[in-house]
Amino acid sequence: MSGGVDSSLAAALLAEQGYEVIGVTLQLWAADCSTPSQDLFKCCGARAAAKARAVCEHLGIPFRLVDETEAFQQHVVQPFAAEYRAGRTPNPCIRCNEHLKFGALLRRADQLGAAYVATGHYARVERRPDGRFLLRRGCDPAKDQSYALFSLRQEQLGRALFPLGNQTKAQTREAARRRQLGTADQAESMEICFVPDNDYRRFLLEAGLAAECPGQVVDLHGRVLGQHRGVAFYTIGQRRGLRIAAGQPLYVVDLDPLRNRVVVGDLQALSRDRFTVAGCNWIPFDGPGGSFEATVKIRYNHAGAPATVTPLADARAEVVFHTPQRAVTPGQAAVFYQDDLVLGGGWIERDTRAPAPPPDAAAC
């Protein structure tokens, strides 16, 4: 329970359905909040835990505050920083779902004798007659969170409950008001939970997880246009903050940590029609028998676009869009859909075939 309306109502609905519900809030950050810019509500979860506890008291269910700071650092925060240092843009929410909410928390559930872990995600899980579990989009297209759950394995999906998957956010708020839940009208946060001001650059610097490492900003032909702070502080598709003068808008089209270079180009250079993904997880099957057509989302707020997906060796796949898409970003997830069914997904790899300047610049 995050202290928000979604998880609060999920707990209420399950209690009404006859489940024996235990409210659990994960403490994911050390209590001293070592980064001064962070708010206690986001960083340590003090206010979030208080709100969740109050909801549990209202519902008459037990509450537990579970310390998972070590696991959160290991599986979410450290990889988050490492991805940026490597010139990739991470999605920590997916890692948190996989390793914390349906990893460490499932192990805690075993200790408590609990059969399931339930969350307020807007997604749906179904069980086929053959016993395999399927993941489907939530019914509210504006709130669907299946993208952030693509990496869950069969054993995790089999123990997951998503009570809100068949309703809209508006219905959730109204249902929470009827039940007089104190979180019914709480504002939503669209930020990373441990980066409350959405300034990941400041977070990395203040937490000592990345340092400024100046290098060259170059175009696709290797011409030097300016200097950057360090590849960790840039993302594919970025336009603002480049601090270079040009006769046309320029965007970050590649990040080269080995040469410590940020490569920029025009809008056309930002579009790609093919890329590869690694670490694929397949949900309705152990693996596809060959190429297939799918709608592919390359970030959470991407509408998805038609593509051909071809499985490769070593849990990799190639994706070829029917129409080029902007800002295909290494480190983000590409998730494959057929209608509302999640087929699987993987992590976007850097396009090493893209034009690159000669290796005459050393990294920090």
C-alpha cells in the first residue's frame, strides 16, 4: 500500500470479497533521507506509511511496514544510476515491480502465510484452462499499467491480484469516497518515487551516483558542436539543455559512453524503424515459434505502433516498425501486444550500426 487511492481501494475491495487482507507498505529508503532535495513523502515513505496505516485502521485490517531498503538499493537505485552512466535511460518502476513488489514482497508473503500479493495496478491477469497465466491491459486505456508489468514471470503472475483492472480511475475515486477512504481525493504523482522533483540529474549528483564528466557534443559526421556535462545527464530525444547554437532544432540521437560523446541530429535522424531488445520475457508461451505481428510500445506513454517482431537467440528479438518511430531509447522497455493481450517484451539495446564519430575522445 503506497498511501494512495488505488492501493487503498484494492485493499477495501479484497476485504469485502472475503479475503484475509494484510496491508503492507514497503520502506524503500533510509530514514535519514540522505539527499536533501527529496521530500519525506516520496523518499522515506513516512507520510505514505501513515496514510496507509490510517486506511488499514479504517478497514479493520492489520498493517505492516516492511524494510526493503537494501533490496531497493540493489535492484532499483544502483541499476538506475548504472544505466544512466552507460548512456541508457532506465525504467525503475518495471524493475521495482519485478524485484520488489513481486519479488521480495512475495517472499515476505510466504513468511506471513499469504497466498497472493495484490496491488492497485490497472491491469488484468487471467488463467487459461491449461494453467498458464495471461497479462492483459487494464480496461481504462488512460491508466493501463500492463507495460510496467511485462517482466513478471508465470510464478509471479499466478500470485498477483489486480482488483482495479476492470474499472476506470474515476470509478476508483468514487468507490473510495463511498467507503470514506481518506485517500479518495489524493492527487496523483507521475514522478519516480525516489526522484520527487523529477530531476534525475540532481538526484544522481546529490546521491553521489554520477559525477559530471565533460565531453564533446558532435553531429552525425563527427563535427564538434559544443560540450556536454556527461552522458549520464542526457537522454535520447532531448532537445533542451544542449547549449549549442545551430540553424535548426537538434536532438540527442545517440549517447556513446565509451567515447564520452553526445551525438545530435535533426528530427529525421531521431526516427528509427528497427532495433533489437534483450532480456525478453514471453507470457502466453515459452517462446514464439517465429516472427509475428504486434503493436509495440517503446515507452509508457507511447501509443504503440504496428511492427514485426522476430525472436533471436539468447532471449533477444528484433523489432521492425511498419512506420519509423521517434526516440527509440536504449534502456527503455519495448512491450509487445496483440489487442489487449501482453505477449511479452524486452529491453531496447543501443544501435551500434548508427553512424558514429572516430574514437579519438577518451571517457572520464
